[in-house]
Amino acid sequence: MFHSNVVFRSGLALSALLLSCATTNTARAVPLTPAFMPQPAQSTLNGKTIGLATLPKVVWAQAPSPLLRRALARFEARLGQIGIVPGAKATKGGVVLRIKVGKDPAYLSLDAREGYTLDLSSKEIVLTADGPAGVIYGFATLLQMIDTQGAVPVLMQGHIVDSPRFKWRGLMIDVSRHFQSLDTLKRQLDAMELTKLNVMHWHLSDGTGFRVESKRLPLLQQVGGHSRYYTQAQVKEIIAYAADRGIRIVPEFDVPGHTLAILTAYPDLAAQQPVPTVQDWQQDCRVASSNDDVTTHCTKHPDLNMAAMDPTNDKVLGFARTLFGEMAALFPDRYFHTGGDEVVARQWSDNPQIAAYMKAHGFADAPALQAAFTAEIEKILSADGKIMMGWDEVSEAPIPKNVVVEAWRGSKWVGTATRLGHPVVVSSGYYLDLLTPSSKHYAVDPYDTRADGLAFRLPGKDGKPVNEAFMRDPNAPPLDNAQKKLVLGGEAPLWTEIVSDEMVDERLWPRSAAIAERFWSPQSVIDTDALNRRLPEVLNLLEHFGLQASDHQARMIARLTPQNIVPLTQLVALTVPVRNYAINRLADRKGEAILLSPAAVASADSFEGNAFNALAARYAAGDGSVAASLQEKLTRYEANDVAFQALPGPDCVNEVKPISRQIAALSRLGLDALQPGEKGRAWHDHADALLAEQDKAYAASADHDASNHMAQPPGGLLIAIVPGIRSLVSVAK
């Protein structure tokens, strides 16, 4: 998993990028296969290449705007990062980069013109873009097309026609639970630019923290922000940084639930009196503090974090009018997210005043009362020129049709919301904090109405746990054409209960790149084997241009085992963290220490595991040529255990020593399977027992319900090479 920022992987090979001038017109014996991600809509590459030795001469068909000049400057700076001196003059007869850009008055809107074409011949590269966004994306594609494995960097000739499948391609970043620095946010925006994502949904308030300076309601940051918030000047800085990269910033201020941070500052708005406090949490569940952030890991009383406003209190709408008016002026995007999720019904029904109000005004239940509240919030935002968004709970009762519904609990809500006429953004299937691999997210299409949901168990109307609404509906009808037109696109959320600032880069990437391909590329692009082959190369590109996932992981390993980093580096390369919020359950016991453990270092995608499993599958299919490579890997994996067991700690490292022993045992099993000759019944029984142990470990976090009730493997780690070992055992005689 760990690799240097100056070594390029095959295929993306970036080290001397677009250096043009010395041209060649040669065909390679083995055609190049650029590691595109996302895959272009149409790509015709002819096998011939352009040799690149110096920076190409750039010729604009029209005078570029300041925005386009900055985009070119970033492109050339990235060339400089791989050894090309910015401003180097092309030699006579060198390659020319011609750029033609259409006007786009809708830039940074849902209707932005994002298409572009690339024509690459022996003497010139022609980038024709429908608007500024197309130029930005064309540059990103060119960066992915360079191969530097030979003596002279080369770019393949051909023709690319590209535009996105969906207009809304987003990441949702939660800065309430763990605050993130401006530098961290900017790194994500750079990576989003390079993978053609165009919306950063910024989750700025929740029960754990309010993260934006309010000049009209200063107690929000002074009390509810726990001393960690963005000034309005910093917000404007992020908005401008994103805008230069074709990325819109959509803010979220969650109401009427998830408002404990707000209610701590303004308690007279609360449905529950007195307002729950941090001390209340400490009485019933583990609460940890990091960098003045209050982070809760609580399964006993989850509704403490979901403390709700009193929608029958006139002060609440007045507060919303003041807050949203100020924030609407600060955030220029037309879309404004107001949450609306996980309102615990009993917070209203158990309040005598609220219950009496509901009865007097004919509200049958909490969703009906919330619908009326949502309608009032929509009016407030509409008066400020905004289009309201909300999580899918807001659609459970009649609300204005122009409210955009974000479907998160299950893909069936895509169908129910679009049948009601709502535009929809899909996040169900793309929750990155579930810690499922890229292939799992990649398999979910935004149009799917039958995919698995989150399978949560949350309090229902009668206070008893329910989970039906969160499960998949295998009988949900497919979307018709009218419904498909209402699906704007999707978002990949990252909730940060168990994500520190140091972990953000790795928890977002490269899985966000796989999801970006799902949102951009044709629906027919579904090959998960090809995806897994490209993921390391894409991450390498992103890290070379600023992402710090591997650097941060290496730093975390060095902090845990400074005396010898090799054993833990190898172990986390062969493991993945437990899934479906099992790591949150472990945090109930460990608190913030979970953020410094091997489970926080291991990635949801194991590149080493994927590569091993692919080789083992080839061997099982009859390809004996990979046997030596498999033997080398397995010998190394087995030997690592001796060094790992010798590590002196700390406790979190000692805790995963059983995992190291299991890897060694599985590796020995694989080595035995590679040896010729008959294997006796005892050997096969032993193999079955080892694999059954791993099946049990995976089953313990197979879904949210299992994660909540089953014992997890030591340290919250799963062994990634299990499928490959199973393949080898399957063909052993």
C-alpha cells in the first residue's frame, strides 16, 4: 500500500509528463492502456504515440479568462511536479496544445457545460471544450494518458469524446464530528478535480459541533463549535478554491434533528428540557475528546446526539430565518442542504406541549409535523433564492416538489421520491464510512431501486427498533424514463465519527475515484477486475499531485512501531478494517484510541490482497506461470509473523498479533497447496477449519445488524488474502 511519491506505477507512469517537442510516430508492440478513471464516454486510441520531451506550446483559440489561465497554470505546475520546468519553450516542430473553449454562462451550476473532446496526432493535441469545466476535465484526462516507462515520455494518439452521465457528482465531507483543516479540504478538492467530481457537500453542523462563524448568532461557534470552526473568510477561501476547479460547495446545516450543538448554544429552541449535555453522555456512554472536538460513540442513547428542535416554538423559525439568511449570503450555490434526518419521534411525542400542538393542529404523527416544518424552511430558503435539499426522511409526508431529496437509507427511496416528483441525489450505496471496498460501491448504479440499504436499527414511531425502511426492497419497480430524469446524480458521504484529520485522505481515496467513475462513465463500465487493477495507479497519480494518504499511513505506522516499521506495514497491507460500522462499536470500548490503531491505518481496499487474489485465481484456472510469484509472496507473508510477534507493543499492536499468526497459517496453507502431490483428508480438514475461521470473521461485520451484535476479530482487522488462499485450496488434490 505504501509507495513513494517519486516512483510511478506502470500504466500511469507520470514522471516526465507532457514534456512535448521531440515527437515520434511509432507503434508499440504492446499497446498502451491508460489507467483512465473515470473512463471516457468514447475513446479510440490507435496504438501510435507522441514523444514528449519538453512542455508543449499552448495556443488558445480565444483569449483565456483568468479562470482558464489559472487552470492552465495548475496543469503546467503539475507537469513541473514530475520534473518539467514550467515555462520551458517548445523546440521547433514540437507538439502544440490547442485549446478551444465555448462560452458557458451556467458554469458552477447544475447545467454547466462539461463535455470536451481530445484529438491527439503526431504534431498537436487539440482540446475542444463546451465550457471552462471541459477544459479542466480535458487537462485531467491528459494527465492520465502519459506513459514514462521508456526513454522518452509518450502520449497515445487517438480521439476522445467525453461528457458525464450525471450532472451531480459529489463527496459529502463531515467536519462536525472531527474538524478538518483547510489544507486537508484543499487536498480533497484537488483530488476531486482530477477525478471529475463537481460537488463538495459540506456537512457543517451536527450534534457534535457547529463549524461556521456566524456574526448574527455568535454563540453557535463560541459554544457549539467547541473552539473549532471556520471563519467566514476561510469559508470564502474554500469556495473560491473549489470554484477554480469546477467544484460547487453545497453547505448543510441540519435541522430540526442532529442539533445538539445548536441547542447547547440556544437551549430555548430545544424539544427536550433541559437540553442534554456532554455530562449526560458521559453517564451512559463513552465520550472522547480530541483537539477540542467532542466525539460520541454511544449505542445506549443514540438520540442524545440527535437532539431535536421544537418545531412548534415560534423562536425556531425565527432562528432559522436569521441563520439561513446569513449563510445563504455566504454560500453562493443555489442548493442549500438542511438535513432533516433521524428525528426521533419520541422527542416530540413525549413533550406535552408539542403533543398538544400536534393534536390541536391535526398532525397525525411526527413525520407530518416535520413535513409542515420542512415546508416553512423551504419558504425561508426560497425567499433567499435557494433550492432546498434534505435527507430522504423529508419526503415521508407531503412537501414542496422542488425540494431535492438525498436518498441515503436504501435505494428504494430513489423510487419513492422520484414517484412523488422530487429531484433526487443518491448516496445510498456510496457510504465510505461503512469501510466496504471500492468494488462494492462500484456495483451500485444510481438508477438502482433494489440495492442494499444501510440496514440500520433505529427507534421507530413507538420507540421500538425498526430496520425495514433501511433494507433493500427486491420488489421495488425499476425507474421509468420520467423518474430517471429526476435523478440528478449521486454523492459519496464520509461521516467522521471514526475519522481523524490524519485519516481523511485514505478514507476518501481511492474509493471516491471508483465512485466518480460510476457517476461519470457509461453505465456499461462495470468490470471490477479492471477497476482493481487501476486503483493503485490512480492513487499514485493523486498522491503525486498532493494527496497524502500513504504518507499519513506511514507516519501512523512509524508512531506505533518506531523500532521496526516493516512488520506492521506488511500486516496492514494484507488486511482491511471491519465493515458496516463494526469499527464504531469497537470505539465504544476504545474511545479515541481507535484512531491510532492498526484498524485506522488499514485501507478498505487492500491492493496487495487484490493482486494476490487475482494471481491465485489465475493459478486455479490453470495458469501455472504464476506459481513462482505466488510462492514468493506467501513465503514473505509467512515470514513476517516472526518479526511481528517480536514487536514490543503498544497494546493495539499486541492486540492484532493473533491476526499476524492467522496470516502466517493461511500463507503456509497456500504454500502447501502449491506443492504437487496428494493432500490427505487431515490436510483438507485443517484447510476447511482455517477458512471457516475467516468466514466467521467476515460474517461478523457483513451488515449493520451483525456488526452491532457479533464479536469482531482481534483489533478490528480482516485478512484480505482469504479469497486467494481459498482458490489455491480448491485446486489442491
